[in-house]
Amino acid sequence: MRFWLILILVFFAVRYLAPIVLRLVLAGFVRKQMRNGGFVVPPQARPDGGRPATQPGEVHIDYVPPTAPERDKPAGFKGGEYVDFEEVK
């Protein structure tokens, strides 16, 4: 009987008291981090040393994978490059 009583009390403590305690602790932590500037993302250096695109609609490509030579394809390969797409309604 004593085991079941302790189990029920622990269950209710975890179910009802833990979320309240966690909410208070995490809220305090987030407030402290925001006061100290802890969530600021540092600017990233560009590998090419250039400046970012400034004109709207301009596209910048960071990496282009190397193309495979034609001799690597099997002899009877009749396919091509396939593009997976989603239908938008």
C-alpha cells in the first residue's frame, strides 16, 4: 500500500509540479540570456572574401559540385538528370 501511495504522489508531482517549476526556471534563463545578449548570432565570414549580393533578385551560388565525366556512365544508360518536384495547387 505504501508503494502505491508513493507512486501516485510522485506521478502527480511530475505531472503537475514539474511543468510549473520548469517554466519558471527556463523563463528566468531566457530572460538572463536576452539581457546578456546570449542569443546573438555572430556574423559569418564569407569564404571568397567578397561582399554579399546587394541588388534584389540577384542569386549567389556558394558551391557547385564537380560534374562526373561521361565515361563513368554505364554503356546502355538512356536516362538523364531527374528532378523531384511538388505539385502546388
